[in-house]
Amino acid sequence: MRFVSFPTSHSFSHITLSRYIRIMAQSHGNNTGKKLIQIDVSSDSVCPWCLVGKKNLDKAMDSSKEKFNFEVKWHPYFLNPSAPKEGVSKREYYQKKFGSKSEQFLARMTEEFRGLGLEYDTSGLTGNTLDSHRLIAFAGHQGFDKQNALVEELFLGFFTQGKYIGDREFLVGAAGKAGVEGAAEFLENPNNGVEEVNEDLDKYSAHVTSIPHYVINGKLKLSGNQPPEVFLNAFESVEVDVF
């Protein structure tokens, strides 16, 4: 399956392709007179702190959009690689994972979500997130904005609407809302995107110990629950790579 097309040449290697993409992005940033900020995010679709982090990152980007252009790319991380595909009760999972501190955890997340104007929903199932990561990678080939919108829809569905992250209908519906085309056909084959997810996992998340994890312009690294102010300071401190 071919997702995107670029100038063709037998000498147009993968490395050259990557450089071409970055140069075009850099050129776009310069043409608008704005500094380009590229953000790589390692995240899992069932990590509540990743939703909180995304909202804070979105606030920071929105408040500085007159000064910067942004490209956000989402990369896979598996909090529980062996999670069952059929799913398990969220509350039972939290109870097993956090034990006596599970209610404390839920209270904390409820507070965090309400601070964002959201209600934290603990109903429904949680489970294996591979299909969501396959779909996120697929969306990335259709544009940074569509991928970012899909991640938003997946987070909101899972954390505020009791949707199951492994449910095909939910995934396809989220893709539709994000403007991602061809999701149903893509997900029909369980092998589609798996190699890409694994490669992305090795490249960006293999040495990550906590999520969400951010790498800004390939230099500055941040992890965990960061307020918008921290992102704003990071945007100011990084320099755009020169090719």
C-alpha cells in the first residue's frame, strides 16, 4: 500500500526522502516568517496523562501560533503490551494496577479532567492499543493535522465517553471525525501498519521510561505532566536545525 508520493528517483533513498520532507517543512516555516517547531510525542491511547499533556500542549501552541509554525507527530508507546485484545473492565484494571491507591488515582484524574472542562469516564473497557497505534500511523501519512485530530478523538472517546480503544467501529468513527480517509479498509487487514508501528516504537520510544514524552526540534526533551508555560519556554529556547 502506498500512502504518499514524492519525486521519484532510484537514488532517492529513505534518508534523502526524510531530509526532503524536513527541508520542505523548514521552507514552509521560513516562508511565513515564523520559526518551525517540530514536536515528537511518545504516547499511549489509554494513558490519561497523555490526554492532559495534549491539552496543555495545544494551549501552548494556540497561544503562540502567531510566532511559530508547529508540526506534531505522534509515536506509539505500550503501557501494557500484553493487554488482551478483547478488553477488560477499566475499574477492575485500575484496581489491579494501583491496588489500595486506585480510588486516589481516579480522584486525581477526575480533578485533572475537570480542570480541562472534561468528565473522566471510568466505564467500559480498556485493553490492547495496537490497532489505535496502527491507525494513528496511517493517519500520519495524510498530514500532521489529521493525525493530531485523530489522537484527540481517540482520547476523548476512550476517556470521556466510555468507548473501547480496541473497538473497530469506534476507531473508524474517530478517523471519520478527524478527516482520515480509508480507515475501515486499512484496519481490515491486521497486518497493515504493524511493521511501521514497531519501527516507530524502536526509533522514538524504546528508551522512554515515562509518558507522555516530548522531543522538541530533536533536541529538548520533556516528560510527564507539563503545564503550558513549560512548553512555551521550550519553544523559545530551541533553535531550528539548519540544513
